[in-house]
Amino acid sequence: MPGLLRGIARTAVVAGTATAVSNRVSRRQAGRWAAEDQRDAFYAAQAAPPVAPAPVAPPAPAAPALSMDERLAQLTQLAALKDQGVLTDAEFAAQKAQILSS
């Protein structure tokens, strides 16, 4: 019987030691992972500064209404610039829409 108790006691000591070592390793690894997560979060915050919203430009003052003759003169000038190659079709269309809407 003393040999049996000695075997049980030895098994208990080995199992207890193994459990203690395993728990210690787990806690140490968890601490390392937590430190890495904090470090990664810190560097991520440093690398990407917050983006400020672009300032909003104040609205342009309303232009006085143009007479039909003034509009025709501006359209004629635009057409001449487009024919000379100074304005692209898209720029011409945008300017024309602006003149006609005023």
C-alpha cells in the first residue's frame, strides 16, 4: 500500500506542476499578445492621422441677370474659343449651361 500511495502522490505532484506551468505559459502568452495588440493599435493611430473635412467654400454671390444680348455675346465668344481649340466640348457645354441658367 505505501508504494501505491507514493505513486498516487507522485502523479498528483506531476499533474499539479504541469497544470501550474501550463497556466503560467498561457498567462505569459496572453500578456505578450495584449502588448502586441496595444503596440499595433498605437502605431496604427500614429500612421493614419485623422482626416479633417474639407472647408466649405462660401456660396458665390449671385450674378446679376444678363440681358439676352449679353448672353448671345457670351455664347458667341464661347463658340469662338471652342472653334480655336481653347475650350473642350465639356468645358463649352458647362459654360454654356451656366450662361443660359443666369
